[in-house]
Amino acid sequence: MKIERIEDLHCDAGWRVWSFLKITADDGTVGWSEYNESYGAFGLTAAIRGLAERLVGLDPRPVERLTAYMHALARPNPGGIAQMAIAAIENALVDLKAKALGVPVASLLGGPVRDRLRLYWSHAGSYRLRFHELLGTPPLRDLEGCKALAAEIRARGFSAMKTNVFLFDRDPPAMWQPGFAHQPGWPELNVDRAVLRRIERQMAAFREGAGEEVDLLLDLNFNFKTEGYLEVLRAVEPFDLMWLEIDSFDPQALSWIRAQARTPIASCESLFHRRQFRPFLEARAVDVAIVDVPWNGILEAMKIASLCDCFEVNCAPHNFYGNLSTMMSAHFCAAIPNFRIMEIDIDDVPWKDEIVSPPRIENGHLLLPDAPGWGCEVNEAAIRRRSPNR
């Protein structure tokens, strides 16, 4: 078996683009992966193409050898775009190999340990602030809307939900994102009383709508510095969060925050490779390590999870992409022993399930399929019909 061609395809996904990699072997076997260039990964497709041309004509089945080869090619520039490009290719190779063997990906990884994965509804309300017409959902305009949404999520069988910080005094309402230069407050990233009171009122509304039995999670992204994260921690303590999510590239700062927290701390979604996770684990900086499978590659993700297990830390996937990414993350979650909970976006564009067949969800749990590869179907014609360049 030889790699015959490697192609990238792209699809309009509303406020971002879904990107896919297709690897075809000379016997017709096809492997797919989803990757993401829409959130700061500028030039990722070009990096993938540069690596891909070195692999045509090689046997796709010894995936670890090909991954090691790509790491050697990118040795002067580890992590970042290089790691994401390697990951996209690795994930498609793993799918191809599993299909060639007629087994689910989780079986290649020594699993599954479990075939039911508890989910949390991510970005609860976040997309309804601006994209409600595209989503076909009610708009989110105020705290009463937060209560109603939380009640809706609970009624749909989900036992956990994650939200962001909202600005209802804007027209239209928006997410609080100074860490991404979207609002005043950048680049200082200072906290003030108005922001803290906003967070308190919003989480109180979600708790009232969700009830006491549903877990709440709050994602702060890169929107504060250490002082601000500590202030927010004190503000959210009454709401008994499942975790407070903080993005940081400083393991000692995050460790300092966690040492003073009564609320569990989740982080690491923006890290690459075991080498970047290791100092956070050694500093005892996180309660839950968030691992991005499209960014790291599923084989590397498994190694990260094993490293986390050595430090008694459980893992959750970073998964706010399309249905193919969901299935990639699901096989990761199914195969690791130290699984915490799985992220999924339910609010999305109405053509999402046309592009890739949707996961099966029952009572807030994803049921792992037993079909070969990722266990889903990619509709290439639908992707091409919705090309963002048309």
C-alpha cells in the first residue's frame, strides 16, 4: 500500500471555516481528518502541503515512523503550526490504517475503555449572541435568556454546560474577549468591579436555570492576567463550578492560582506536545488537562494523556469544531483511562450534519460507533458545494 495523494478541502461553517485532509492510498482506501486554520493558525494549510508532498509514494501504515519523519523535517521549528500540520496528517493516516484493518480507531489505541462518553454543552449562549439567525435559535439578549437556555440544555438531557463571559450592555451583545483584542481592556487585561459583577450575575442566572444537579463550567480564555484570574475565582466560588478554565503559558503562575483555588482549574488546550504539558504537570498547575486532538494528533494526544495519568490528572478534549473532530476526540476519550468529560458544540450551522454524519447522542452522552476508522461518513460533495471560495 502506498500514499497516492493528499488533498485539503475547505467548507463554509458560518463564522469560521471547517478544513479537512483526505489521504488516498493506491488501493482506494481513504483516511480523513479535520483541522482548523480559523483561530490564529495562519498558514497551516501551506505547512500541511509542504509536509504532504514528502509522503506521497510511502506506505501509510507505519504511522509512528511517518510522524517521526515529519518531526525531523520540522525540527528547527517545533510546536505551533508545524505540530498542527503533522497532527492533521497523522490523524488522517490513523483513520486510513484503521479502515484498512477494518477496525475502529479506538481499537488501534488499545481500547475502548468505555463506549459512552459524558458530554458538556460548550459555548452555552456564546454563538446565540451574534449568530442566532444563522443557527435558527432564539437570540440571547439578557440574563433571563441565560436562565432559559440553561433550562433548555438541562431538558435536552445534558448534565453539564460551559459558558463564556457576556456583555449584555453592548449592541449587539458580545463575548468578553480582550485577550483576543476584541474589546477595550486589551492589552492590559485588567479586571474591574464591573466585570466581576457581570460574571456573578451571569453565573447566578445559569445556576438558577440549570438547577443544582447540572455542572457549570466557565471559560475565561486568555482574558485576564494572574491577578484577574484570582479575583474571578473568588467571585465564582458560590456557584460550585465543575471547573474554571484558564489559558496560560506560565505553569508557575497557573500553579499559584490553583494553590489558592477552591474551584478546580482546567487548562492546557493551547499547548503542543508532551514537552509543553510536562512543566504544567510538574508544577501541579491543573486539575484537568485539556488536550486538542486536531492540534496534537491522536497518537501524540494518547502520549500526553499517559503523561497526565502519571501525575493523577484526568483529561478532557478541546473540541469546538465540526462532527469529524468530534469523532476524532471521541476515540481519544474512549481509549484513555483518565477521561474526565468531553466538550461538544450543539449550537451550530444547520448544514453541519450534511458535511459529516453526526454523532449519536443519548441523555447527554456520546455513543462510540463500532464502524471502521472514525466511524462517521464524510460527504465530499457537500464540502465542495459549500467551499468558502465559491
